[in-house]
Amino acid sequence: MGLRISFNEELCTNCHLCSMFCSLTFTRNGIFEFRPSIARVRVVENEDETKYVAHVCLQCETPACAEACPEEAVSKDPETGIVTINEDECIGCGMCVDACEFGCVFLVGDKAVKCEVCDDPLCVRACAVKALELCEWDEESVLEQGDLYREVGL
Amino acid sequence: MNGWMGTILRVDLTSGGIVKEPLDVEMAAAYVGGRGLASRILYDELNMGCDPLGPENMLIFITGPLTITGALSSGRYMVVTKSPLTGTVCTSNSGGYFPEAFKTAGYDAIVFTGRAERPVYLLVQDDHVELRDASGLWGRDVPATCEKVRRETHRGVRVACIGPAGENLVRYAAVMNDVNRAAARSGVGAVMGSKNLKAVVVRGTKGVRVADPESLLKSTIIADHIKKADLGIAFGEFGTPLFVDVMNANNIMPTQNFRLGFFEEGDEINGAEIIDRTLVRSKACYGCALNCGRNTRLPEDSKYKGRGDGPEYETCFSLGSNICVGDLDALTRMNYLCNEMGLDTMDAGTTLGTVMELFEMGRLTEKEIGFPLNWGDADNSLKLLSMIARLEGFGREAAMGGKFLADAYDAPDVFMGSKGQGFAGYHPRGMVGQGLLYATSPEGGNHTTGNTIQPEINGIPEPMDPLSSEGKAEMVISRQDETAFIDSCGVCVFPYMLMEQGTEIIAEFYSAVVGVTHTEDEVRKIGERIFNLERLVNHRLGFTRKDDTLPKRLTQEPHSEGIGEGNTVPLEEMLEKYYMLRGWDREGVPAEEKLKELGLL
């Protein structure tokens, strides 16, 4: 059911090119900017720098972010399986950010944002080591990636 | 504005005054950023006669228009100042994650002047800029400083700071960023220390605007291409220590203070040995698709302890072959110690090389040093490095650098460097163009203002005889000019120098970011302008032909056994031609005609 962006920690080099190119996708009004602070994928390193982790939405089966939203602005598309945030309805309260135990929803200004799986994701194109890939959703790999996210929090 | 952030931050540490000033657009177009734009600021504003460690000196942190743009390897920044080691203008550059936070906070450069009465650090979070008390940080080493600053401010900040070596004005103290990365050379850390500035702490959320993003996506394709090339594959796998094998194979691995070009224990300190023994994982700087960084840890069974980054190739040379240490664990420990103390590993190594040779000659004895220091003695080297950083005992003298010691102990030819700065790990007797490059580099012994490995050793773009002077003046000039432009863009010189079409590609990236159409020739011209400007600054600082020198060991002592045996560096001959082609007079001063041509008059 549906697509998501998978992340392979062993390949990651902590270069943040994914965040840079992701942000390019979401700059507006004919202006092109590299602005990692608005990216939907964020890379963090753990304390002793033995792990580099790109946090990108797992498109959960039962998304806690959607359940937490007081405005019902977050929903999972039954067709594609992708969890989206309706920007017009989002009030920027941050409840979804707190609800996501994987650290994959971010507050940018007064709106919550997350990976909604672009058609031709620039994060995937920019990842020279192929740590990020567009893949079919399957429970086993999602659980594994989720454990990693819980271990190395945002 | 595309590429640039459009604002320069000026911090007067004496008064505590902070001013945001718009970037001069014409200046940016003419001098780009990085060392180009910074040198122009020094040329216009610096009191040339100032004491490098006095309040009048200026200390400039600067990125370039291509920093954090998606151009290949775009996460760099530079520290530019008048060097306390060489007395010249100097540029020290570094990668890591600090450059991203610095630029996205909204500034192209931070210009520090004056001297704070008490230790301070600068905190920059987007528009919010403040000087904070750093008395609780003073005296701390680099990892402890970074950790404490993050706890005091925000987990997401990036930190550039000095360690004890910078506080103590060691003439080759580094500015360290992200704990293990270094703007290492020429004593920029001592200038920071002299200003009572312990750290620059940044966090940014702004964007870097670009004109043509589609062209920039090419960078990942190019990176892929580099990675698939022979050198690229090896580079990704072994990192810069790959060069230990390359240099040894070509008899240009400087060994025993440049007496030799081959290090017998090279296999003990090369890239493969690091993978076997200390590598945790390889890593990249922000925005770089190559991953030449080495995250390492000393193994349980080692007599040495610690974790960090490195060693890079230059450290394998300086604290390895140059002082005959063939023990990776000891070398790695020395590297960690330098990073913790905020010392340049390169001048640390060339200084130790000088001390060891002086000790061998009997000019220095146990009485002065406090212990013997023979070739290959890693433990006493570690002891001396620690004394240097803390100015203890003989460390106080050694903190002045190799040239100072060689002069003080009446053996000036023993120091292996130029303009007071130690050489990098490429033996000029086996690649004479590199000798010309060292002699004419604005800051002396330096591998970052151009490097002749590709043309002289790897034969790219065309094979040339490394031992002959033929074609070297032309080649060195073009390497220097290209590098000046690449550096000023705020990207890493590495991938561009590895590629045959590097200059064409940087011209394309520059055009795509800024929204102009600059050709390869045009960017080379800008590079030439920048290189000449640095020469002009140095001329005002009193530097002429008499300073474009190499030690006798390179020009008179024949090369050791192996490739190039018996060769010396024909410096005078190359220099004569170099000045002529540069359009400089016989004293090495840019002639009026050249200055007019470059728009410098």
C-alpha cells in the first residue's frame, strides 16, 4: 500500500544534501532557495557520532500526528497511504509535532510540515550514497526505521 | 540577491559595538567572497603596520556566494587575517557544519576588530547578535568548549572556537569548528585569542537564493561521476590518507624533515591501516556528496585513548613521516591532542621536525627541551605538543614555530617552510612545480592555494615531467588563479581540483547560482585579480622577491634515492619566468599595466 521514502542509516554520510534539496522544492513565489530550516527531512547525529539519521515521515498506518490534530488538518489518504497536512487548516499549534514519536513532523513558522512524498523527490535525487530511496510501504521496514528514529531522536 | 546573503556583520570587540552593513554589490562581483572579498576588505581598511596580535588587526570569518547552494561540496568558510606566523595576509579554510549555520543566519562575513577587555563569545541566531561573557569557557579545550556552549545556548548551534593554544597565542593555533574541523593554518586561532574571542556560535534559519536550481542538481551527477573514477573510488574508500600511498610510490612523501621522499613505514599509517584499525565511519561536510572525512576511535587494545576525526593525509605527513612516526595509534593520538588544544597539526609537525633535527645536530639538548627528542619518538612528541599548547617549559619557545627555533639556534636552513610557515606533504624535489607554488603562495608553505599533484604526478590534463622546470610557471599560475576563484566561491577546492573540467564546472555553478553567464576564462580572470590583490596586500606588508624562497635542502641538496634521485628545485629559473608571465616586475611586484588590466588601479 502506497509509497514512502526509506532511509538506510549505514549508508548515510551526514552531508545534509537531502535537506538542502528538499527545501528547494518548498520555496515559493518563483524564488528558489536552499533553506534547510524548512526541509521535510532532517539529519541528526547521535552524541558520539556513530550514527547519522535522516528523519523522514514513515507514513504510519495509524498516524499519531493525525489523531493529535485538533483541527483535523492531518489525514492519511486511503488510496496512496500518504499522510498529508492541509496547510489552510493548520493552526500551527504543534500538537502533531509532539505526537510524532519518530521526530518526523516539523514546525516551520506557524505551520506544521512533513514529508508528503513528492513525485520526483529531490532528496532522493540528491543523495549520492542512495541512503534515501522511494519505496513501497511495508510494515517490517517501517518498524525497523521507527526504532532507529526513537533511538536517535531529533 | 542570489548567492550572497547581502549583509556583513561588523563587531568591534573593544567597544562591544555591533553593526550590520549591506554588502557592496560591486565589490562582491569583483572579488566574489571568501579570501577574495576578505583580502579586499583588508586592503582597504587594515593598518598594514599593525601587530598581528594587537587590537588593530582584523579577523574576518567569511563564506562565499556558492556556500550552501547545492554546488558541489559547498559547505566551506574561511578565516582571513594578518598572520602572526608569517606576517602576510593569510587564509585558513574549513568545512564541517558551522558554515551552513553561519551563512543561513543571514551573513556573508563577520569582521572582528579591536580586543575585548574580558573573554567573550559571539552568539548569532539569525538577526539576534550578542557578545556574551566567556570567562567560564576560557581555559577549556575544544570539545569541552563546544559542549558547554551548546548547553548554555541551544542544542542546534554550531560552534567555531579556540582551545588553549589559541588563548596562549601559539603562532600556529587553529580556529576549530564542529569539534574536529579546523581552519588550521597561519595562526588564525592566535589572532582570535589575542582578541579575547573564545568562540563564534551560530544558528540560522534563512535561505540562500539561487537563480537556476536545475543546473545545480547536476552537482550530484558530477559527484557520482567523480566517485566512479579510479581516483574517486579510492578517495571515497580511503579518504585523504590515500595519498600516503601515492606520495610514497612517487618518492615525494616528505620524510625526516624533508631529507627523504619515501617513508618505509608508510603502510602503517595509510588509508588501509586506518580502515583496519581506527575507522568508525566515513563522513561528509555539509552539502558535500564526497565523504572524505574519517570519524575514528582508538581501539581498546591501544596504549593511547580517545576518539575524534582523522588523521587526514597532511597529518599523516606532518606528525607521521616527517618526524618518522610509523605508529598509527600514536599519530592518531597526536592528531586528537592537536584538535583538543586547537593546534594546526601541520605546523605542529614541521616544528617538531625542526626540533628533532636541531636535537640531532646538538644545537638543542635535553637541557633545553627537558627530555631527548629523537626521530620517531612519539611519546616525547606528545609531551612537547602538550607543553606547546600550554606554554610550559620549552613549549614556550616551540610555540613560536619552526622558523623561530631554526633562527634562534643558528641553523636557519633546518626549517622546512616558506615565509615562516611549514610546508605541506608534497616533496618539491620530486615535483618542482610544487616548489614554485610554495615559494609564491601568499602565505608561504601551503597546499591550499593550488596543488600540482594532478598535473605533475597524475598527468591531468596532460602528462608533464615532475622533475623538469618546463611549463611549470604557466601551470602554477593557472592552478593558483583557479584555486583563488574556487576558494572565494566558498566551496571545497578538492572535487574541482580532482576533475579535469573543474574550472569549467565551477564557472557553470557560479553562473547558475548568481544568474550571470561567466565562462571558464572569465572566472580565471577573477581568480587572477584575487591572487594579485593578495600580492599587493603582501607588498604593502613589506614582502617582495626576497621572501619568495625555499630552504637550501630543496634547492641545493640532491633528492634521495628513488624516482628523481639527485634532483633539486630550480627555483630561480622558474621564478624569473613566473614573474614575467604574471606581469610582475623583477622584484615580484605587480606592474602598473597588470593592475590596470585587472581593475586593481
